[in-house]
Amino acid sequence: MVEVRLEEGDNLDWALKKFRRKVIRSGLFKDMKKRRFYEKPSAAKKRKAAAARRRNARARRRTR
């Protein structure tokens, strides 16, 4: 859960900016976007496999 504590003289714009930054860093924003529309199980499997291929290729390039 993301939380921003405010004190008496804090600016609301500052708090919103800090809240937005924390939501993005925690991964909630990405998760919200991902769940916005239904994804078929076969499409999810294909997307995960493509991400794994990219990660592996990147790791192979780094080890050379």
C-alpha cells in the first residue's frame, strides 16, 4: 500500500507528485494498466515467453 503523510503546512501539489511517484515505483500503475482489459491466457503466455526471450538474450550479450 502506498502512503504519503502530510503535515500542517505541506503543499497538496507536492503530496500528489510524491504519491504519483511512489505508485509508479511500486509497480501498481503498471499492474493497473495491465488489468484494464482482459487478456486471454494464450496471449499472456505468449507475452511472458517473449519477455523471457528478451531477458535471456540480454543476459547472453552481457556475459560476452
